[in-house]
Amino acid sequence: MIVDIGTSSVRAAVLGTDMQIRDMAVEKRNADVCFDADEEWNRVRRLMKKVIHRGIKSVAVSSLLGWVGTDKDGRAVTPCYSYMHQEKEAYDEFVERYGKDRFYSISGRAADAEWAAFKLFAMKEKEPEMYSRTDKLLSFKDYINLKLTGVAAMDHTTAAYTYLYDIKEGRWSSEMLGTFGITESFFPKLRKPFEKIGYMKEELCEELAGSVMHIPVIAGSTDGSTAVLGAGGLECGMSVNVMGTTGVFFSVSDSVENISSCGLIANPHVIPGKWLVGGPMGMFGGTIGWLTESIGGRQFSLGDLTERAKEIRPGSDGVIVYPCLAGERAPFWNPEMTGTILGLKNKHGLVHVFRGIMEAEGYGVKNMIEKAAGMKIPCYTIRVIGGGAKNELWMQIKADITGVPIARGEDTEATLNGGLFLCMLGEGKEVRNLPAIMESDRAYPDVKHTEEYEWLYKKYIRIHEQLEKIYKNVL
């Protein structure tokens, strides 16, 4: 069974080794900046009960990035702080003292207000009583695993998002822990994402299935990194772009020897010996949802908007969109910047903003490809997955902007597939024996459009630099 906890929905699914979904239960909801961890656990439990059966061999959970403080008995003493939660005051103090990039070579990322280290530090300063009751800080995925098994553990990929993990040494960094005044005891034992951490509690099996079953639970990982695996992102030169409510872009690398601070993060791949360089991006799919529902009043379907957007030339007729509804993540990492639309005139309509959002995502991907190339990490092809990958115009725009062929996976359920693959690896299968991920469609760059987009991209970056100053100094 695979449990997938995303920004806009929670799913529990049973998959066969052929990647076919046998059964699935889904509950739509939008995750808040902070949410009640136990309410979400109850949602997961309801969904699992709908699909659990005796044939299930193992369980793997993937989740959006979020952090929960627990006491010695494993009970939540904090809300779940999602990736949208920013500890700006603690972050500003840190940057003023150390700079954003001081510990990049250790952590594989610049300082950012969403990293877990800043949440612990801020809790220690602002809420000492809560801090004193916190025995462990878990990712939300690990909190669900704790509820399932009674075992606290964290996978190496998730640990990298704390800003306290040494990506080259594969352990907690004593230097980083010392800098924040945090002890290693705040974190559980580290495991590989496909390692078994324990078995589902007997009483939980009785509750969900009516009988005791011996079901191993795999450590699992973040939703983005799990999706990269599920899309077949295993070889250097391949990049995977998850196009969901939020975007994710990672390039596979065989080494992080050349990593340098440039706005990208470097994570251990869920497969040992490989790395992922890139990062979680903004709410591109989420911004399109906001546009069509809150602004468009659901008057236009995505299909209608797409057909109309095909008639608009590159550059969206002068409309430039920075879809940062929850602050900027990779590759710019600016929590102060929010959604911005420039160039609007009375001749423009909803469709221009719609196309502008798609172009903005393409510009962000291009920027990440360029930065990875500077670290000698190539990008020969991009495999797109998720809801946005079904939009052929969006695929073509991205190919035109980046100059790289875009391939759509035949099966876009990459997060579920990735969870399945982790279960299979946990059962002893090797990477080369995982099911092949087939491609259904490809979009190739149109040379004329690529040349035009090169100028538009440079303009987009120049304007972005000025907007950063406005958000920092004026707003």
C-alpha cells in the first residue's frame, strides 16, 4: 500500500508490481501553512481502511515537507509546520551573522526560512515550554510512520531538508547542530528510504482490516524525491519535472563534488550513490487553480484556456507572471516575494495570465538547468509527470524555453510508482529489476521560438532582480 500526502489531496492506493492501481481512496483538501497533525493522521487512517486487505505486502508513505514536534510518548506537541511556513525572524538573524551560503558545502543548500533548523531555533527562543516538551522533531511522513509502527525514524533524503545534515558524510553535522544549539537527540535514527523500519501495529491492523497482519512499513521519503524515482529518474543526464500543485525539478547526478551555492539544493537520491540537484519550486499548478477558480469563477475549463493560449505568441503579449503565492522556492529562494503580474493592459484577459504562468515555470526550469550545468551536471532530456504534464501546450512551451526535449511518462502517477519501487527495493529487488517507465509523448524545441524565448528569459530574470529589491526594501 502506498500513502501519498500532497498539498491538495491525500491518497491511499494498492498497486501491483506492474504499476497498475488495484484500489485507491482519495480525499481532496488544501494543506494549510500549519495544520493539525492528528487530524491529518485520522484522514490517512480513514483512507487506508478503505483499501487495506490481506494481500498487502508492505506500506510506504511519501509526503509533502512538514515538521512535527513529538514528546517522549510520540504524541504531537506542535502543529505540523508545512513547507509554506517561514521562520523569517530566525532566518534574518542567521543570515546577518553567517550569510546565506556559509554552510552550503556541508548541507548542499543555502539558508532558507523554511528549513527545519529554523523552526527548532525559533521554538527554543519564542516557545520554551513547547520546546522543553519536544523530544523529537519528525517530518510529517515520519510522524505517520510513527503512528503506524511505534518506531521513530527518518530517511537520509528528508534529513537533508533540516539544514543540519551533512550530505557528503551521510550523517548529522556536528558543526551545523552546534551552530543552532541543537542536539542530535532531537532527531530519530537515520534510514535509507527503502529500509524497513518496523511493522504495522497489531491493534491498528485490527482496526483497519479486522485481523492481525504482518505488514512491514518502509521508511519512505518526501513526495518530490519519491516521484523522481517513480518517473524513472535514475541516470545522470536525466531530469525529472513534477508538475503538480507545486512544482519540483531535479537532475540526477553521480557526484556532488562540484556543487556550489547557486540557488539549487543537493539531496541524496533515494538510491544510494546517486544525487538529486535542483529543488522544490513554486505553486505553478496551484496558481493556475487560483486563477481559474478565484479570478475566473470557473467560467473557463483548462481545455478552453489551453486552446486559446495556443493563439498567443511567446511572451504572452507582454504579460509577465511571477506565481509566488507561497513565497519563492528553488531556484530563487525568496520567502518575501509573493504573486506578481506585470504588463497588464485592457486588451489582456485571463488567458494571457494563464500562459504567463506556464512560461514562468519554463523560465524557472531553464534557470535550474543553467545552474546545474555550471556544476557539470548535464540535462539531455526532461521527463515531466503530474497533472500539468497532461497539457501538451505546456510541454511545448517548456521545450521551446529550455531548448531540451520534453518527454511525458506513459504513467503520470510517479509518486505512487515511486512508493511502489521503494517497497520492491525493501523486499530485496535491485534497481535494474524495477519496471521500466515508458514514454508516451515528446515535445521538441522549435528553434525559432527558442531564440525568441532566450531574449524573453533574460528579460524575465532582469525584472526578477528588480522585484527582489522592491519586496525586500519597499513592501
